[in-house]
Amino acid sequence: MDPKVGALLARFPRVELIPWETPIQYLPKISGTLGVDVYVKRDDLTGLGIGGNKVRKLEFLLGDAIAKGADTVITMGAVHSNHAFVTALAAKKLGLDAVLVLRGQEALKGNYLLDKLMGIETRIYDVEKTADLIPHAQEVAEELEERGRKPYIIPIGGASPIGTLGYVRAMGELSEQISRLGPRIDTIVDAVGSGGTLAGILLGLGITKLDVEPVGMAVGIFGEKMTERVIDLAKESAELLGVDVELREPRVYDYSFGAYGKIVREVTELIRLVGTSEGILLDPVYTGKAFYGLMELARRGELGESVLFIHTGGMPGLFHYGEEMLRSIQ
């Protein structure tokens, strides 16, 4: 861990959910195809439940919840939400209750199947956008307070100044890995949904002074607005930490293919390629689309000579959208 990052984060309550540093893996076949060295930081292996980037954020969000005396965690997402499931599972592990406020149609597959298997309380609402769930989450919190409970609402995707600290810490981990093991990295690429991961990457790069360009692949319909959102969140987190650092503006590209959660043939084929050539599974909503963007930009020479992809997890998406994915390539 970079000592400056460690010192800055030491005053914030944190629960340990990740018992190791996640490895950096070289992809020889993909690299040979692109003519660019491609590495993956395996944050799909963060260790709790299905793993993924959300576990890093939850170390600080649940640390804050416990410090504030909460006994129940509430969060929001689509029925297939990786964030929602892993939040509830981590809360249960720590002795807290959890209520998931979700949108979509009930179907016993993917993360919703895991919700049910783990006995997690879910509330399903017929709304168009995940942001439309916020009033419903507040209603659930009021209901719990009337019953004498102490709820703590975790925002969509864990994207808050506190949640962002998880990827500040990740960049502290990465800085130490690079200094100890190499390699030199020109560009970091990650999938961008709610923006918290990329915001933490920006701030962490500023603190550690790693000379790496951040690139985000927006997978939601709000991709065009994402750069401003990410920078604002990074600034809020910097204020929380009490640091004044220069933030490198990220390049953010829209790789939603028209809509969040839209399944397309190109991404399904890419998932098959990466799986069969490197043995790494990507998902069709986040990492598959982001890696498709990485390959497209790398072929155009826009990512430098060495690229690090943050694998943010999401494997249950394969089982939620599996039939649709197969139809897309038949």
C-alpha cells in the first residue's frame, strides 16, 4: 500500500472484506492480436461472494454504517444488480440486516436468484430508471425507523464520496504493485456505470502521482454526462480526505450500445473470444462492453503501448442474460 494513501485513509472506519491484494495478469494472446500489452487487475477476485469492484467500496461504506450505529442497510439497483447482491451479502456477514430496493421483473436467475437463495429481503418496483428507486428507498428507511430500526442507505452503485475511497485505496495498492513488480502502464481502462470507481481511480492517481491516463467506458445511457459526474465526485472525495491534488481529466467513451443492459452480438462474440483465448469471463452489461471499447481504441493506437483493464466483476450477468446472448450470435 502506498504510504501516503494509507495515512490519508487511516482515519476513516473500514471493515476488511478483501483479505488480499488482487493480482495483475498479462493477456498474451489479446496483446499479440492488438500489438499492445494488455494487463488485467483482477478485481473480480476481491473475495466476498461474487467479488467485483463493489466490495472495495463496501469496505468503507459498511465501515461508516457500523460507526454510525446502523443495524440495517438499504440499497438500490436493477433486479440483476451485482452491487445490490454483494451489498446485502456483506451486510449479512457483518451481522446487519439488508433490504434491496429493485426495479425490473422477478426472474429466478443471476443475482436475483442469489438474493433469494441467501434469504435477502427484496422490494420490487415498476419504475423506468434506477434513480427512480430513491424515493422508495427513503420510504423503506422511514418504515424501518418507525419500527425502531437504524437504517443506512447506500447510494446506487456505492457511488458516494465515502464509497469512492475504495478505489483511492485500490490505486494505493496498484502503485505499490507497480513499483514492486512492474509493469509500466500508460492507460487504465474501466467500465463506468454510476461513476464511483473511475472517480476513485482519478483521485488515487492524483495522490500517488502515477503517470497513467484514466479512460472510462460508459455503459449507461448517461454516458455523455459521465465525465463531469466523475470529476465532481472525485473532488467531493478529495474534500472529504482534506487533500488538494491535481485531477487528470479522464477520457470517457460511450459503449452502452444504445442503452444500459442492452445485449448485442459484438459484445457476446468478444466475451467468447476473451474466455476462450485467456480463460477470463467478462459480463455483457459492464466488463464485456468496456473490454470491447478497449480493443477498439487499442487497435486505433489511442491507449498507448501498455493498458491495464480493471476487471470489475459481474459474472452473474452471464447467467441472467445467457439465453439472450446466445440468440444474438445464432
